[in-house]
Amino acid sequence: MNKNIRWFTVFILILSTHLLFGQKVVRYNLTVTDTIVNFSGKEKHAIAVNGQIPMPTLTFTEGDIAEIVVHNTLKESTSLHWHGLFLPNKYDGVPYLTQMPIEPNETFTYRFPIIQSGTHWYHSHSGLQEQIGMYGSLVLLKKKDDPTFRKGIDDLPEVPIILSEWTDIKPENVHRMLHNANDWAAIKKGTTQSYGEAIKAGHFKTKFGNEWKRMLAMDVSDVYYDKFLINGKNESQLSQFRVGDKVRLRISNGGASSYFWLNYAGGKMTVVANDGNDVEPVEVDRLIIGVSETYDVVVTIPEENTAYEFLVTAEDRTKSASIYLGNGKIESMPKMPKLKYFEGMKMMNDMMNMDGSMDDMGMEMSLQQMDMNIVMYPEITGMPEMKMDKMKKVKKSMDENMKMDDMKMDNIDHSNHSMSEKKDLVTLNYAMLKAPQPTTLPKDAPIRELRFELTGNMNRYVWSMDNKVLSETDKILIKKGENVRITLYNNSMMRHPMHLHGHDFRVLNGQGEFAPLKNVLDIMPMETDTIEFLANAEGDWFFHCHILYHMMAGMNRVFSYEKQAENPYLPNKKWAFKKLQAESNQLHFMVENDFATNGNDGQVMLQNTRWSFGTEWRLGYGDEHGYEAETHIGRYIGKNQWLMPFVGFDWRYRKQNGTIEKNLFGQTNTKDQRALLSLGAQYTLPMLITLQGEIYSDGNVRFQLMREDIPISPRLRWAFMVNTDTEYMTGFKYIVTRNLGISTHYDSDMGFGFGATLNY
């Protein structure tokens, strides 16, 4: 009897365990390794997972338990973030925020329940690893008995697609070059917008106005890429599909910094989901997918024996990638024409104020409905002035129809907001997205209102929120059970795809209780958008721009739940958070040296978000020319960082046989030998000219005007310098390669010379 009771007890325990823990465990083993790839004709270092790029597609069904074991064989630490997933905070995969990094030769297991469905993706959240291979598709399937299962959509044949880009330049070097305002990428892309090009295009006034407002040349992307890829290939074909087939493309933008236009040669695309959430089907001719966004689109094979091009074009329209659906003759999509940069520059000049701020149009401009760069698009007919008039009409329409208190825009015909004169060309915008079920938040929950201004400095490549990078802020405390409402205003000249970890948010787009759910919001220049979410997942959650180089430059925040439980994978949270903050305030190095016939001159700089340490030198080939070195340590002040107070040290030697020189103020200077301390300031004037004022420990004062990079032609640069010590210089440099230029200049002290300039 006792034996029977014992076996019955065991049976009950087994049954209970099955009922409680009987969810299917789906396990993946992922091995991270260094590898060599050749996407552009050159062999370069990359990171592969299980020997492949992109990383393997991971598929789960809602209700599964995901168990993902990561084996790190790199010589550096790594991590994996599960983009868009609801999961315990300790498995979110942000080093120093939710876990310690996975160190070399270590293994870490991510284990969490799958409580949602949709198209998602995963990637490394360590350094710049995402740029060189660590990205992959993540598909969460609905259960067949899911009440939200949509026949004709959720049962279609499907293809996971992940978009990416490749550069032969090491991403660390890309990041450094961006901070140093290196324009090699613009040269490679043909987007330099020099004065010669401006004159040829009839836009000299536009170019002059641009620089008068202290703006660099306009661009829609920061980086030059050698290849764009779809599932790791520039071109591929899905020949299994036949006439009449409908195919669901699960598209993730796994690119580090590229937006992509999506077009299909077989006709219209039906958008059925966004960021892993269902939306009411909407037909469009094209859409732009922001960095880290996902879209599910349904396409049809309209004719037999034909393969239709699904064309993916980078926003800067330099290159594209294609996948062909069907079998037979190729039906190509017309390539998108080059952007008209000077037209876009002219419009931005009108919107930019002299203090570097953008015109805030408030909620009249939101949800991607008005692209202020629309005049750059050659496929849209009509004069720029017509477009501006149309924008004004749309603004008036929105003023008349939008009620600011409840964000209602139901009376607006959103389908016309593509700004296209071609009425049959429909471009997707956020106002067209509608959730199939109500998404309202609890009405009795307290509301926390937050507002962030997205700010940036293109000249020094500092990206911030409210003019502060992550290293200058603390965590933002929120309470579980609150409705958190965030208003975002983009006061910068670049788009920013803002991503919230661990939550979906409602986009207040005029759809009322059917506002769509997203976890990435692409917000364009001068645009204002409002999002809201229920704070229901305790932990520390990252909120950041998903352009990799913007994130690493400081455009981040952390939402932290009050009274949260301890994280076993993060034993020292305060120390770890300081490590995370340091990522947004890294030092960047630059050096340049001109080997000329009349001497050797150059500079070296080490800079972070606010501080700069730099030394300039001029070395002659004889005692009469001597040598000179000036060192400055300064801190940039203000949102635009036009002002930098500094302390300095000036060291000179030149054999002048006692010759006494006077500056413009009548102060004397032997110039023979000099070792002086100084106090001064540097300020960026209109036309990007640097004004420098300095007082030395001997009482002498010097003012100087200088600019080194005036673009005469795509590769030719003019430089000049003049100061109150009656010194002057002028010269030209022709850019040959990324690190080499041919130069000539005249220096009042050194005379005329020519040579080669090396830079890094």
C-alpha cells in the first residue's frame, strides 16, 4: 500500500510539473567567432555566428520557452539583444545595464518565455559589432488557435528578410572619422556640395547661405557603404514562387545606420505588421524602413514565368540590393534617381536659424507626413516652391482638423500626405497605421509626462537629448503601473529612429483607441511626435537612437523602475552604469602632417564630447625657420559647441639675430625663443571661420582667423590663416585618398612650398 501511495505521489508530481512547466523549450546554440568575408572584392574581418552572416534565423511559437546558449570565442567581449521582445530585464542583453559582458571563452544562457508574436530581430549590443556581422532575424509565430490569427495573412508562405550594409573600413575608424568631420564618405558618394558644384548647379547663394549659418554640407546618411545586403547577399532569387502566389516578407532593418526605400516591381505592397505588431492592411507603392524597424508586407506574383524585383535602395540612393520573387524573365524595378542636394539645402537654410536651432512646427509636422526634404526627390515633379505651398496647405489643414488635447486627426485624408504630385504613388507614413484591436492604456493609471528634445552637432558629431549625452545624465526613474507619455521633438538635421527596450508604445497618430503599437519611432528633422506606454516591466531599460554611431555618440537614456528587484547578473550596478556612460564619451584621435618643401607642419588632437587636447607644430629645415609648437586644452560650451575656452602653451625657436617684431597692437616679440602660457577662447563664426583670441603670460595678445577646409571642388580644399602678429598663410590641398592629399601653400614665416599631406 505504501508503495502504491509512493508511485501515485510521483505521478502527481510529474503531472503537476508538466502542467506548470510543460511549455516547449526551444534551444539554440550560438557560437560567436571571428571570420573573414569578401563582400566588396576585398577580404576583411567580420564576426560570424555559427559560421554565417547574418546570424541564424531564430524561430519560436508564442508559448515556447526560448533557451539560447551563446559561446564567445572572440578575443573581445560580446552580448546579444533581443530587439522588440518582452522578457525579463536580466536577459535584455545590454552590457553593463542588464548583464555583464560575455567575456572571451565564456558561455551565457538567455532563457525567457515567448509571450508575443511578430517579426523581430536580434543583434550584438557590444560596441560596434552589429556593423560587422552580428545581426539576425527573429520570428515569433502565432499559435494556430490564437484569436488574432488572420487567415490569408498569418497562413501565407513567408520569407524572413534582414537588410544590412557593409563597409570595408573598420567601424571604429568610421566612428573616429565622423567625429573628426572627415568628408571622405561624401567624396565616395558624390555628395560633397562644393562651391564649384554649387555654381554649376546655379546654387552659389544656397551654398553661401548654408555656410553662413555654420552648417556643413547636407546629407541624409553619415557613412559610405561598399555594399548593401539582403540576407547577406546583394542579389538573390526565390524561384519557388509561381503566378498568383501571395508571399509574406518579414523585413527587418538590421543596418547600423542606413534607411532603406522598399519598392516591388510586381505592383503594390500590402503592409500587415510593423515592429512585430499587426496593423490593418494598407496598400502602398513604397515605404521607407528606418534603422531597426520591422515591416511585414504581402506581395503577389502577378504573371507566370516572371521573377519580380524587390528593390531595396539606401536612402542616400548610392547603391541598392535586390531579391527576385518568381521564376522566369526578370521584371526590374526602375532605379531610384539621385537626390537633389542643393534643393534640399535651400529648404533647410530657410528652416535653420542663426543660433543653430530648427524651426519648431509643433504637432503640425508629425508622423512622417511632411518630409521637409521632399524637394530632393527627383521622382516628384513640380517646383520646390509648389512643394512649400503644398506643405503650407497641409499645415493649415492640420491646424483646422487637429485637436491638440486628444490628438484627433480623423478628418485628415492621410493617404495624400506622401507629398507626391503623382496621385497613384502612395508612400507609407505613420498616420496610415491602425491597430486591429484597441490599444488603450488603463484610464485610472497615473500619467507621467516627459519631453525630450533631440539635439546634435554635425561639426563634432555629438548626438544628445536635451543637449546632454548619457555620460552627463542619470537614470530616469519611473513607477510600475504608470502611463508614461513622451513627447519627442527633433531639433537636429538628421532622422533618429528612437528605440525603447522591453516595451511597445502607442503612437498617437489620430487613430484613437486603435493607435498602432511600435517599439521604434523614426522622427524626422523638425518633427514632433508623442508616444505612450504602460510601465509594466521592472528593470533598467535602454531608450536610444538606433543609428549605431548616434547611439555611441551619446543619444541615449535609461528608464529605471523604482524599487526593482536585484539583478543577479549585475552585482555592482553603480560601477556598471558608469561603464555604460563612458561609451558615450569616448576619446577620438586625429593626426595630420604636411611634408612640404618649405618645412613640416601638422596637428594632433584627442577629443571627447566636451574636451579637446590638441597640438599644432611648424618645423623648419634651418635655424632661420626654426620650430614652433602650440598646445591647447579646452572645453566646448553650448549646444552647438561653437565656443571653446582653453589654456595653452606656446614654445618657439627661430634664429633672427635679435630682430624685434611688432604686432598690430604695437606689442614687441623677438620670436627668437619663447616659452609662454596662455589663456584664450576659440569661436566658430559664420562661414565656419574660426576666431581665436589668446593672451600670453608676457602680456601679449593675439587674434587669429582661420579655416582649413573650404570646398572648392569635390576634392580640392582651400585654407587660410591671418593673425594680429602679422602672420598669414594660404594654401590648397587635393584629396587623393582617405589618408593622402597633395598640397601647396605659402606661409609668411616659411615661404612657398608643396608636398604631401598624410592624415589619420
